[in-house]
Amino acid sequence: MKTQKKLYSLVLAALIAAVTCVLAPFAIPLPMTPVPISLTNLVIFFSLYLIGWKWSLVSFGVYYLLGLAGLPVFSGFTGGFGKAAGPTGGYLIGFFFLIFIAGIFVERYPSRPFLCVAGMVCGMIVAYAFGTAWLAYQLNLTFWAGLMTGVFPYLIGDALKIAAAVLLGPTLRKAVSRMQAGQTV
């Protein structure tokens, strides 16, 4: 039974990596910044409910390695080491920390939405810090200018993504758990 559960988690992690590869490239560029609006963090938030933080790290790691290898899975249908080392690369690294921090909260407090939101916000703050520091370094900006360019325009959208995940994530988790147990949804 434990092997079956592990295989099920592995398959879900692969599926979530595939969903990330499909959704992350669709990005909305903003004129005043090299950082586009992306659905990557939304997929991450849902993955935490579906497979937990450990498997979400595996899933995102697969996505990241595929992008590093040159597959056009990063925002704007780009890929390769140059994109990962470019101005937005710090956000990609920050997403690993987002998964860990938010995932701990989602797993530890699944029935306490406020704490799940708090974990996601804390995780996003760390992801923003990595992204902003790298963006500022790459573009020779002050940290404050990096925040103005790479964080502030995204706060409302990221808040909506967190709200969607916290509202829908538990329902998706239950449906996946029922499927895993062999029950009908």
C-alpha cells in the first residue's frame, strides 16, 4: 500500500510538472518591467494542496530542470540557462522557498485557511526577496527600485491567486484523496 501511495504521488507530481510546463509560459508582459504576470505561483499553490510540499518541490524541480535544459517552459515560452540567470531568474529560485514555507503551513494547518494564507504570504515574501535582489543586481537597480519593478505591480494578482488556492485547494485535495482511495468523485 505504501508503494502504491508513493507511485500515486509520483504520478501526480509528474502531472503537476506538466501542468506547470503548459501554464507557466503563458505570461502577460508589462511595459514597465521585465517581470511578466505568470501563473507559475498559482500552480505551486494548488500543488501544495494536492501533493504536499515535498512532492511539490520534486515537481517544480522537474519543471525547472526542463527549463534549464532549454525547453520553452519559462515565461514567454523561453528556456535555457540564460533565462534562468537573467533578470527574472531569482523568482524561479525563490519559488523553491515558497513551496517549502507555504507547504509547511498548508500541511500542518489544512483546516485553518487563515494560517494557510499566512504561510503563502510568508513564502511569497521570501520568493519576492530572492527575485527582487536578483532583478536589482541584474538591472543595476536599488532594492527599492527592484520592489517597484518586480513586486508591487503583482501584489493584487498574487493575493487573488492565494485566495483561489485557499478556497479551492481543500476541495481539490478531497477529490484527489477520494480518487486515490478508489472512490468515485
